Amino acid sequence: MLEKDIEKVFYSEAQIQERVKVLGQQISEDYQDKNPLVVGVLKGAVPFLADLVRAINVHLEMDFMDVSSYGSAFVSSGEVRILKDLDTVVEGRHIILVEDIIDSGRTLKYLVELLKHRKAASVKIVTMLDKPEGRVVDMEADYIGFDVPNEFVVGYGLDYIENYRNLPYIGVLKPAVYENAD
Ligand code: PRP
Ligand code: MN
Ligand code: MG
């Protein structure tokens, strides 16, 4: 079972779900009659996006992008490359970019600039987690679930070598998990 690998829970399933409801209500108020295009950044954003859109009570469309930053499991390098582009025309659309976490800020910086270049009517960012201490470039979300300290967190979309995304809560792995990975 997955729990045995978890050292500490940062945000429980109940805390996350409560926070998602509030974010959904705020977004509903801000996007009435705007038919926003909600863009999930694969793969980490998927669990959050799935919960968030069901907490939003206005018409919206969904689309996905997959980008990759070159780097190791722990540290991203800053170079971003598109693996899957949007299917939707961006010009004139109100975009809501959904992320599981903002760390260095590089992924979102790249995506925001790309969407502005494609003449989006507006681009806003909603992230479940913000790790301000990780920031390398200027990037601030418009809607934030929770702040996290500068630790490697997993769950609710966040992976360690592609695992643990399906945890319904956010936590820190036991050191033994990393030791066994070699
Ligand atoms: C992670 C995370 C964010 C990004 C944040 O994605 O889901 O998308 O890194 O880091 P940054 O602010 O330093 O750019 P990752 O590239 O690991 O892909 P994944 O979502 O498929 O795990
Ligand atoms: Mn991601
Ligand atoms: Mg990842």
C-alpha cells in the first residue's frame, strides 16, 4: 500500500477538497459569460483539474498541453519543449492555466508567453501548490491552493519517477524510498 512510503502528510484529502471548492467558487464568479478555456499541463495537473472543473459552475472548455523540462527527477533545467500542443485556437480566448505546483516558475513562464503570443484575451494561473522558495523566474499565480516549503512533495498529481500521482493527499516520501531507487 502506498501509505507505507509516506513520511508526513502536508495536506489531507479533506483539506484539499475544501480548498478546491473555494477556488472553484472564486473562478465561477470571475468567469461568468467568458467561456474560459481551462488548460491542464500534463501530467501533474490532471487530478487537480478534474476536481477543479467540477467545482466551477459556469460554461468552460478543457484542453491539455504536455511540456517537458529537461532535467533530473528533482531539478528542472529551464529548457522547455512542447510534447503535445493544444487542439484549440487560443486567439481571443480567456485561458485558465492549471498546474499542480509552481516551483522554479519556468514551465508557466514559457506557457504564459506562448499563449500571449497566440493572442489570448487573458491568461490566468491556478495552481494547487506554490513553492515560493523554488522560484528562479518571476511568476505568480492568480489562484493558489496552498503554499509548500522547499521539500520534495508527492501526491495529488505530483510524482516521484512517475509514481504517487494517484495519492488523494499531498505528502513527503520516506528517505528509504529514494535509497531503494538506485
Ligand atoms: C512539474 C510540475 C509542474 C512543473 C513545475 O512537472 O507538475 O508542471 O514541474 O516546475 P517549474 O515551476 O520548476 O517549471 P514535470 O515537468 O515534472 O512533469 P509532470 O507534470 O508530468 O510530472
Ligand atoms: Mn507538470
Ligand atoms: Mg514531474
